[in-house]
Amino acid sequence: MTDTPATILVVDDEAHITRVVSLKLRNAGYTVLTAADGEEGLEAALQHTPDLIITDMQMPYLTGLEMARRLREHRATAGIPLIMLTARGFGLTPDDMAETNIKKMMSKPFGPRDLLRQVEVCLGGGEDEAAEAA
Amino acid sequence: MKPGTWILISSAAVCGAAAYVAPWLLGVVGAPARPVFVVGLAAVAAGLGMLPVAWLLNRDAARMTRTAARLAAGDDAPVPSVSALSRPAAGALRRVMEQADQDAQVVMARMRELEIRVRISDGDRARFETALEALPDPAIVTNGYGELQLINAAAAGLLGLDREADLSRSVVEAIGDESIRRLLIEAHESGSATHRARAEIAVRAADAPPDAPGRAHEAIVATLPDPTEPIGGAVLILRDIAREREISQMKSEFVSKASHELRTPLSSINAYVEMLLDGEAEDPEAQREFYTVIKSEADRLGRLIDNMLNISRIEAGITKAKHEDVDFVKAAQHAVSVIEPQARLKDISIRIKSGSLLYSAEADRDMLHQVLLNLLSNAVKYTPENGRVTVTIENDETTGSVMTTVADTGLGIPPDAIDHVFDKFYRIENYKRVAKGTGLGLNLVKHIVETVHGGQITVTSELGMGSKFTFLIPYTRDGARRLAA
């Protein structure tokens, strides 16, 4: 890891959630980008290639899972690890996990503290995975 | 020459000869003298003497021939009695007929017994048929040879069977549906009178288009007992479970959607409280912002729970609606006064239009207030700044109801969404960012207007021009029953 703080993209259609997650991550020293739905999230990811993406599952235009699949199609974004937040209380199938780069599922309601811990884990192992994929 | 005439001549000749030879054979007379004369005389005398006998026998034979011919032709003219016959014929015939009569008695007794058995079995069959006919579910019965023996109306309709022409056709030929045919064949091949099977199968109705998917059915098949054969056939009953499935799917979707909707505000509350506890919002302004978010999300949670409870109470039929005379203009004024502060923030004007008449109907005042509030709040939410919201109240004499219209100059509803706006948790995807909502407000409105008050609600909209919600509340509850009918 270099001294440059990692960039994290937070995608959620609930403004309150993006607001609180951003604040938690910024307080921890990360650079944070936000997007309000899957489509915006995909655009932001392609444009900024963040180090990690935290996304909601149920969103208008493009769901979190669909966005994760699309990210896999682009060389620049294929290796970005994702943390998926879901309010549905359902698990992703092994297929869903295999065809995306989703590293962790967290169900809502979640605690910002837990989320930060998962972010640190993902960024630690995420870089190795990205190197392997490249 | 008729056979009768031959009998007459030959019997006269035989009798004449007998009359001549008999005395001589018995030694009553001596050796014949002048035999030619005597023979001639005796023959003539005997022949003449036998004539009546021969005539009688001939008549009996002719009668019997005619009767036999008539009987053979199926004519049921009375059979001549034995007493009508001559004595010699009658003697023999009587003995034969007495024997025949005894045999006939035995046969008749057997037939009576069979007839009773058939009658009992017909009665059982009629009861069985009536019972199956009364079933709303399709039912078919086969006999021991695997042929269709009974098809009730529902089965004929579903499987496209002809209740006359398809009877006695084999299951293999007559039943087009693969799964049903297989179940029946398996039942027959089991050879067991206690075979029972149950399967969930998709059945496509005979009148459905060939590419239509089948409807889910539960099929129950059982073999029928028989006193002489291993099985007496099988009965198959189908039950349409597609609606049940739909309801259960709707319920699980409701729970899933409800849990999503409940978890979302809960998630915000949880995250903001934790941030406050962890001292991540230190300046008072940030703290105030956090408390405001927590309060508004807690309110949202409360509204959501209230709406869900109200809807489920109405659906379960346990809502006790009050019947008061409600003045709709006053009710509209009250609702507008609640929404006005929200409207003022966006410079939206709200107007109430009504004539000078009294517009009142039997309604539950609080519930009506909820309806007006939800419609007005939606109108304000989805109308851009400087827009207009108009509430119109009229009497609709055709339906005997008060007609209230809430119209706005807002975003309008896309045509593909207009049929869904009253669905539970339905929200127009593109408008989710325009305003917050539970997706239950309009569903509750529809329930209050239609289920509770027996009224009607409709919506028309033009994209980019605005939406118009119109609801009718019957003047009286009797009127509501008529409107519903």
C-alpha cells in the first residue's frame, strides 16, 4: 500500500446511508465517492476506478448485483472488490459470487464500525486478488 | 302341395291299412276270403273314419306353424292355449309345456334377482355420478379395462373431452394430457385396489392457446375395488392450485417487501446512533443533523407500520368503520390545511372547487381524512415548484355518490405504471429520488374507498402534464351495496 489513501465508491439510493457511510470512511482517512443508483455507480467506477465499492442491492435502474456483473466485463474494473449491503435478508448464490467480485455480504441494518472493519479486510486481500487477476 | 294335405292323405292311407290288417293280425277273423273286396271296403271305411282325426291334427300343425312364424317375426299375438288343441296333440304338448313352464319359472326367478342387483348397482352408480358431477373439480372414472366410464362437466371442460363420444374410449386414446394419462396408466398397471397417488402437475386447458403455460393442479388418483377383478377401474380428481400458489407467492412477496421497507429506515437509525455513540459527529450542527435523520427515519418506520396494519386490518375484514354524515367540503378543507405548509415550501397553490349544494355522504371521517391526506400529499410531492393542485367536489347523481377529484400539474404517471399505482409497495422507479414514500399510501386509499366504503377510485394521467385521482363515496351504505353490485 502506498501513502495515497484508498478511494472507496459508495452506491446507495438512500441518501441517509451514503451520507453516514461516507462520513465514517472519511473520518477513517479514505477518499470517498458516492452514487445514487447502479447506473451512476457503474459510470463512476469506470471513470475513477476506485479501490473498493460498497453498494446496496435493491436500487432503481440497475441493481447492485447487475452493476457488479457489468463491472466484471471491463478490464479496468474487473478486479475491484465489492461489499454488498442488502436489506432483503437473502444470500447470493455461489454462481452470483463466482461471476462477480463481491467479497462480502452485509445485511441491513448494519453498523458503520463493522462496515469499516470489512473495508479494511477487503482492501488488504483485495489488492492481492487484483494482482492475480491482472 | 301344402304339407297339411300330404299329412291328410298319408294318415288316411295308413289308418285304412291298419283297420284292415289289425283284426287279422289279432286272429279275430279267419283267413281273408275275397280279399280284394274286403281290402277295398275296409280301406275306404277306415279312411273315412280317420278323416276327422287327420283334419284335427292338420289344423293343430297349421296353428302351431303360424304361431311359430308369428313368434319368430316378433309378433306378440296371444299364443293358442293347450286346450285349443286336439286331445292327442295336447297330451304330448302339455307335458312338454309343463316342463318348459317349470324351466321358465326358474329362469324368471333368476332374472328377477338379477334385475334387483342391477337396480341396486344402477342406484349406486347414479349416487356416485351425482356426487362426482357436483364436484367443482374435474373428475374422471375408468372401468377395469382402462376405458373412460365417467367424465364430469368440469373434466370435460378442462380436458376437452366429449361426455358422450369419449365414453368407453381407452385412456390412452382419449386423454391428451401426458401427466394425467401417465397417472391413470400407473394406477391400472399397479393392479392393486388400494393404489393411491398424488402429484402436482401443470394442466393446460383444452381451450387455451397451444403456447399457453399450464395451470398448476393437484392430481389425486385412486383405484376402485371390484368383487371379481383385481381392480374395478380408477378415479382421478384434479384441483386447481394456481390461485393458492399465487396467494402464497403474494404473501411471501409482501413479507419480503415489507422487511425491505422496514429494514431501510432501521438501517439509517442504527448507523446514525452508532456514529453519535462513537463520537464521529462532534460539532453540534452535525449532531443536530444526525438527530433529525434519526427522528425522520423513526417517523417513516412508524408510518410504514401504521399503513401495513391498517391495510391488513381492512383486508382481514376487522376494521370497524364509523358511519357518520360527513361534509366533504369541510373534510377537504381540513386535509388541505394539514398539507398547505408542505405546498408553500414549493410555492404550490391548493384550491377547493365545489358548488353551493351540500356534499355529504355516510363515511368514516378519520378514514376519509386519511384518503384526502394521502392523495394531496402525493400531488404536492410529485408536482414541481409553482404548480397547482385542485380538489373538486361534486354530487354524482348517476351513482348516488359524492365525487371527489384531486388533480395536479405534476410529473404524471408513465402509461406502464398506471395499472400498478394502487399495488402494495409499488413505487415508480424513476420517481424514487423525487420523493420518499412507503409504497403503501395509494393501496390504503383504494382499500378505504372501495373495501370499507363500497366506493370506487380511478386515476387518469398524462406524462409531464399531471395526474387526476377521482373517487366516489356513495351517499348511503345501501347505495354502496348497489354500486358494488
